[in-house]
Amino acid sequence: MSDYFGKYADFQTISKKDAGQLLGADNMIGDVLDIVCELDGGKHCAWLVNRFSKRIGMLDPSVSREISLAAAREMETRAVLSFVAFTDHPDEGHYWGQVAIICYAKSCEDAFGQFIKHVSKMMADGTRIAVNLGNDAIARIIESNGEWLPTQTISMPEKTKGTAIVKSRRSITDKLIETGRTGNKGCFVVSWVFLLALVTVLIFGLKSCFFSA
């Protein structure tokens, strides 16, 4: 089907300020990002924009061109944050990352909107579900209204010298913050109480080991 494409794609941060945003709770793994396409010096440029309307990075030129062409056909495109990494070269190094790109026809908004929610949840837990799908898989997603999911997963890129993965799943703190943002204050308070109790137990255990030594 020509009205869908999906892939994992690298993005680059433009400045240290952009990189700093990626490390905070405003950009959690599994977050769904909008994409803004622009022309810069005659070249296609696709920016990733988080839910707080902040630009956090730019996609590679080849992917930017694909997304721009899809936008010209009035297709919808979303990205799901997969991981954030740091590479110590060149010079002082830089932060970068990868997203899952999902581009689909507007007429299939309901099905792929639901599909993206599932991708987001799985990504938040560290599972990189396949999004480069064939016609049969696309048809199943549409027929199930986004409830059918592929079983194939995508491995993380091979580790290279000087590169470290900084974020690849949501932490306990991320989940607590997100619970608070959704307005579920009861669960938010219970979660914090549980976390504080866990910390207390750990501290007590360390003290016991120290004094018994």
C-alpha cells in the first residue's frame, strides 16, 4: 500500500540546549512527537516537536524528504521516541537518538491513531516493535481498528566505540511524573508512598549491614 510507510530513523540535536531537553522528563521514551517540515537552502528539513511544542531534533535529509513528500500527499506522520544516545566524538561529542516514524493516510486516522498508542506503550517499556510493515500487516491494523500488533521486534543498533545509550525506556520517576500529569492524583500519591517506602527499606537494610559488619 502506498498510503503507509514506517521505519526507525536517526535524529540529531542542533545545540547543547536541545540535548539538555532530551534528558529531562519533557521527553520520555515512548512519547509521540509531531513533525514539522521545512525547506532550508533548498533541502528538506523535518523537525521533531514534542508535546510541549519544543523542537528537540532534526531527522536525516533522506527521511525528511520522504516525510515532506508524504505531507504533500496530505498524509499524517507521527514519530515515537525510541532512545537517546551520546557519542563522544567529534570534539566534545553530541547527543542524538532514534524514533519510529509512522506515516499513514488521513482516512485511516482511527486505526493508526490506536496503533500508535500501542507502539508508544511498548516503546516506553523498552520494546521496539516493528513498524516497517507489509500490505497484509497494514490491512490487519485497519481491519482491527489498530488493535492488531506485529510480533516482530527491532534490535537496538550495534554498539560502537564511544557511544552510550542514555535513555531506552521510561524510568520509575518518569512513570510517576506521567501519572501526575494525567491527573490521576490518587495513583500518583500511592506511587510516591510506595517509592518512599522502598527507599526507606533500602536505607534501613544498608544501615543494618553497616552496623553488623
